Amino acid sequence: MNALQYMYISSLLMVG
């Protein structure tokens, strides 16, 4: 998992 994927998933967790 690279940084961009981690940032994307993190944003989804924050919104969810």
C-alpha cells in the first residue's frame, strides 16, 4: 500500500 492509497482510505474513514 502506497501513501496515496493510505490517504484516500483515511479520508473515507473520516467521512464515514
